Amino acid sequence: MSTLIETNELTCGYGRLPVVRGLDLTVGAGEVVCLLGANGAGKTTSLLTIAGALPKLGGTVHVAGRKVTAARPHEVARRGVSIVPEGRGLFYKLTVAENLRLRRHRRSTVSVAEVLGHFPALSKLMSRRAGLLSGGEQQMLALAGALVADPRVIMLDEMSLGLAPSIVEQLLPMVREIADSRGMGVLLVEQHVLAALKIADRGYVLAQGNVVAEGTAAELRRDAELIEASYLGDGKAVTEAEAIGLI
């Protein structure tokens, strides 16, 4: 299994203020890896730094075997990384078809029709504006938009945000199926911990900017008390929101 994302002693944050310290993380081809933790633990900051949208404060990031030397998100994208941000990143006044067409670049070997095979419900909605879709349909469109860019790895930030648990239970198995069928790596930030661990291979738990647990999904499910403690925290660490407010 080839390693698509690897961080070593990664420190990241805002300005000179670190939020995450010493993060060692890997994502391999065909693997679903969860990054878990309470709000403000540094999960989104980690994704943005790996994607090149934030400059790292220390450590290294390798994508597809090559070191990321500067905060250049377009270069990380060219190496095959797609990110679905919190809030989905859609053009809400454009139709489903237009959103997909904008995300597909000329070098992509994946057709829109092929991607819609994973999301048949979208096939009937191609002429509908994204802003008129339900929350679950919007999230499917966000995933489809990431796939049509023909990535090697997808990073998903809180895909369940604002969705009913029943919709989350439908979407997460789609992520597993995509990883299995396409050999794609997935780095998943998710608040629905148990649901995410059901479809994941491995996971990392962040608390106060540090990894406090890591292991297979089965191991983390058995260590529910540690995960629960990481979500409670002690309030001493600088959170993502606090760091942004201080710069």
C-alpha cells in the first residue's frame, strides 16, 4: 500500500500561535483514516495545513511521496489531493451539472457519468441549483465534485455537519465504497465518532493540539472512555477559534 499523505512532527496554527503540535499521521491508498477530537482540537487546522492553505509552523508534510515546501494549495491539488471543506464549498447559484463541470479539469480521466454512478440520486437533479438541494444532496454533490477532479486522496471536513443522523448513516458507507472501489485514500474529520469508526481502517484522536490515541478503528472503538475524555478536555489549550481571534 503506497503512502499518499505523511506528516512528521507537524506543528500548525495561525500566525506564530500553534494549535497542533508534533502530528505524525499517514494515509495510504484505499484507506479511510479518521481524525477525531472535540471542536477546537485542531482537526480543521491540520487539514488546511496539509492542503497547503496554511503555512506549517514546523515539521514536514509529504504528499504522494513529495515534500510540501510551502503553502501552495494549487501544487498540493496537482499532486492529487481534493478537500471537501466544512460548509461543502459549493456554488449555490449554479446547477448540479455546472458545479461538477467546474470541478473537472482537463487532465481528469474520470467522467461525470462515472462519478454519478456513486451518487445515482444526483442524476435526476442535474438542472437543479445547488442551493435548492437538501443538506444530504448538497453533501453528495460536494463529494462528487471532489471525485470528478480525479484525486488520489480526499480530505473531508465534517461532512455530517447539519445533517440528520439517518442521512449520515447513508453517506459514510459511500465514503467507504469509494475508497474500496477506486483505491483512493480518505482523511475524514468527523464528529459522529462511532459512525465514522464503523467505516474507517484507522484513526487518530486529537486533544488540546496533541495526539492522545491512535490505532485501528476496532482498537479505538474499544477505548471509548479515552475518546470521550478527549472530547471533554480541560480547557487549557488554545483552540482553533481562539488562535484565529488572536492574530
